[in-house]
Amino acid sequence: MNEPNGLAINGYTFGSFAPGRCSKTLGNCPGGNSAVEPYVAAHNMILSHGAAVKVYKDKYQVCILPNYWTKLYLLTFKNY
């Protein structure tokens, strides 16, 4: 998801980006409600981001070493 704020504002408030939805008073759009749709779109983008983070953490993230092992590893490569 790249620049979700731009998508919500420009796509659902002003209609200048895809999907091009806005209120008739704000632009020449085929339909939409600029007072509600940007918030609904942003809400769903936040939910989808949270679901993607959960899948990543559950399936793909490497286990994190305990703190003392990390310190021991870093001290091994300390410059003297």
C-alpha cells in the first residue's frame, strides 16, 4: 500500500485519482459522497494493513533471539 492518504483524499474526496468518486459539488464525478467515503476507504486500508502485518509475523518473520544472545553476538564484533 503506497501513500494511502493520497488515495483516500484524491480518490474519494476530489475524484482526481482512481476510483474517481466525489460529491457533485467538488468535481465532475459519476457518483460518491466526499463526506463519508474517504473515511471508509482509509478505515479499510488500515484494516488490510493490520491483516498483512499479522500474516507476516505469523508465517514469515524470523524468530528474534533473546536479549542476552543479541548482546553476546554484538560484543563479538565490537571494534577495539
